[in-house]
Amino acid sequence: MPYFTPDVDDLDIDVDDFFYEMSDDDKVEMYELLSAEGYISSFKTSDEPTSVLEWEFNSIMSKISSNRLLLTSEEDEMLKRIASRF
């Protein structure tokens, strides 16, 4: 995990700073923890670690899936066009 040395008595680290200091292994571990705690949906299908790119993609897909009724008709059509490529 990243190591921070505070300059003052109170510790205030921006989440982005913390995240970008993490190694890929740390990010996978964080993903697994957030998934186990129910903060994000797990799309993991094997015991192999998920890459950060897979984690990001799965997080995006989860957000879209859980908010599908809020999509505009244009956004819905865009997703259909993307899906039709496969």
C-alpha cells in the first residue's frame, strides 16, 4: 500500500492521490475488498486477479446496469450500437 508521511498532525489525503500511488496488486486487493463489502458489483468469473482495466470496465458496466432506467433514448441507442458490433 502507498505510504504517506503527513506534514502536519492531521492527515488529509486525497483519494485520487492515494489511488494513483497504489500498485496494480494493491488495486486488485482494493477491488476485491470493495466487492466483498458490497460497495461494487463483482463480475469476476475466475480466481485469477482482475486487472485494473477490467475492474474499471466492470465498474462502468455495473453503474450503467443499475441505472438503466435513467438512460436517455439517445444513450440507450448508443449502447445498442456498441453491442451490435459483437
